[in-house]
Amino acid sequence: YTATSREVEAPATSSTLTLRHQYRDGVHIFVGTMSVPTECHLAQGEALVEKFYPEEVTISITTPSIAPECPPKETTREFKVAFEASAEARIHTMLGDVEIFPIIEEVPAEERLSL
């Protein structure tokens, strides 16, 4: 799986999103960090896998707030996503309603990303 990079409009800032990726035993694992506008915001990722071959996978990244009011203070949050799919899966990444093209860093199997 490869992707190209481009600037991404995050909720409060513009940044380049980098995801670490590992494929092991039929499971894709993605780990990323991103800036959020306040300490009350989280970064969450989830995957929707369409079960045909090769699979079409959409990773959705959201930044929900856990409190109604929070002073602005940019914070970095980590998120993780894992899903079963073939090595040939076509993977798309969405930040909110916008498709993004993150930089993908492949992680060697011996380093073992975990959830």
C-alpha cells in the first residue's frame, strides 16, 4: 500500500499527516498523530472494509470534543486503526468529509506495532 502526501486541513491547523503502517498476519495496523484545537478534542480512527477483492477500505479520522467548552490550546493526539484485509486492499483516508493523502511510513514486522 502506498500513498502520496499533500497538505491536510486539520480542525484548527494545517499540517501534513503521517501514518505508520504495518501489515502482519492479514491485519493492517495504522498509527498516526495529529494536532487538535483544544485539550478537549480527541483523534479517533475507524475503518470500513468493503468485502470484495481487492477490498476497498475507508479509514475515517475524526476529532470529536469531549467537553462543550474548552480553551483553545493546540494539542497532539494519537490514534490507531486496525482491520483485516488482503495486502492488495485499496485504502482511502478521510479527515472529516475530505479525502486526504497521508504520508505512509512502512514499519518492519520485527518492530511490531500494537493497538
